Amino acid sequence: MAKVTIDDITIEVPDGTTILQAARMIDEKYGTHTAPPTMCYYSKLKTTGGYCRTCIVSVTQGSEKDPRPMPKPVASCRTNVMDGMVVKNNTSPELLEARAGVVEFLLINHPLDCPVCDQAGECHLQDLSYENGDEGSRFQFPKRVYEPIDIGDKVKLNMNRCIMCYRCVKVCDQITDNRVHGMLYRGADSEISTYIEKAIDNDFSGNVIDVCPVGALTDRTFRFKSRVWFTKPVDAHRNCETEGCTGKVRLWFKGDDVLRVTSRKDQWGEAESFICNTCRFEKKNANDWVMEGPSKISHHSVINQNHYELQQIKLGIKRQIKHLTGVKIDLGEGALNPNNIQK
Ligand code: SF4
Ligand code: FES
């Protein structure tokens, strides 16, 4: 076991735990928000993480035995804890500034087409830039532009929006039958390849839509039917006969119509379990399902009322205080939420 302190909270975790997993354990145990954001790590898929750098943290003490700090921020999803390690995430203004730089990089080639993007409202990059980014960009060159591609009859690929997180590649590699993973070209020319097209016949290929953190892979059966915040998410299940599918899904209703079916997302925005294409694309009738009740929406989601306005006010105040005093102030969770009545 190893003792690690993250943002002044100490926890004991098994050896081999990453800093990110330890931070998530702290949040689950104490209801705090110490876990750094992630754009490429996905706990349900192997070998994810290490691509996007959103989850960087500052290690101010390497371990009990060797207390030297690590010289630069490290990717918490790929760095294991050591006994006596001390880590700063939200409590380090320098680290938050570095993360804002990462967000700026991620947005370099990402179009600002949220008003017409189907993922708006549940896009992790949208949330990330609101919560961790700075306004404006220093990038003055033309962005990469691709024509949208239909990958089979159910999935649409908008390469313009891809942030190269490799999650869809891992899905195709790990939960579909054939080894069809791949990214074409290198560096600024990288693009998700037609390898995915080969996976589209597989029962589980629709999961690329759920793992994509942005609007690069979207559901063609749902596109432009409704903004996500006008739909009502309800948890439901059915007896699915596809091997490996739990049949536990989230239905998105508009009135009495099921507009789309997705996997259920946990508090980290990850699918609780992967679902098959039959459940996802062919069961759009409410009678196909046993209803369980309204879905619990994560605090990260813009579907949560007041999420954006209050986040922006809170960030603005924090930045002002930081500029004036050089000290980062923690206003406390929900401090500005008018629904949080002090008792
Ligand atoms: S298409 Fe989506 S899931 Fe695939 S690499 Fe790009 S951003 Fe990631
Ligand atoms: S989430 Fe750790 S590098 Fe992307």
C-alpha cells in the first residue's frame, strides 16, 4: 500500500495505482473534486491515456524516500503513486495555467461549431474549455478541414472535431472482433483511418460514438433531431441476447418518442457498460424497454441547470483574485449556486 496526498487530502491506495485513480478514489470517498479532467483515458478500455495531457498534475514530493519534486507536470493517468507522494492539482495556480495551455492546444484544430454540433451539451471538450481554458487563442493559422464521412449507415465521422484521443481506436481494437485499429499519418496530418469502417459491421461498433469525447463520431440516427438539453434521459433495460451486452441503457425521450439510445455514463463520463448495436439502433420504441426511472446526470454535464453561467462567474472571480494577490482561492463547491441554501 502507498500513502499519497492530493490537494491536501491523504489516502492509502494499493501499489500500482495511478495518481488519477487515487484522486478519483478520494472524490468517491469524500465527495470532493480533486480528480483532474481526462480526455483520452477511459478506465473501461486498456492502454488508454497518455495522449491528451489534460490530466497533468504537479508532483511536489516524489516519495517518502526521495522527496524531490518532479521537475515538470506529469500525466496523472500514466504515473503511479509512490509512498509519501504529494500531488497538487486544483491547489496549484501554475498547474491550472499549464492546463489552460493544454486546452488551448486541443482547440488549435477544433472548430468552434458548437451551435451546429450534435455533441454540444454533452461534449467533454466544451466542458473542459469552460472549466479549465482561457478565453481566446493565439493560433493564427488556418485549421485543418475535412469533409464529413459516413462510416456505415449509423455513424458519421467529422474529422475536423477529432482531438486524437485514440478512444475509438481502442474500442475497435478491443471490443470488436478483428484487429482494425489505426490512425493514418503522423503529427499534424494524423487522422482517424478507414480502419473503423471495417469495424462497423460488428455488434459493438456503435460504442465509438459513446467514447468519443467530442462531436467527431456521432449517431446518424439521432443527428439534428434535437438539442440534447431538450431531451429527457431515462434509464431502462431489456433482455438482450447479444453476447457481452448488458441491455442496460439510457433512453433519450422527446415527448413520448425515444430519439436515441446510449450507454449509461458514470460520474467520470465513461460508459458503465458497452451496449450492442441492436439495443442502440434498433430498439427505438419505448415498449421495447423496462423503464427504471430518470437518469442521474453528472455534475460535468451542461444539462445540469446553471452549470455554465455559475462556472464562468466562479472562474472569473478566481482569476481576478489570482491576478490581484497571486493566490488561488477556493470558493468551495456550489458556493455561488443560488439553489444551495445555507442552513
Ligand atoms: S474520433 Fe473521437 S474518439 Fe476517435 S480519436 Fe477522434 S476524438 Fe477520439
Ligand atoms: S487523460 Fe491523461 S493524458 Fe489524456
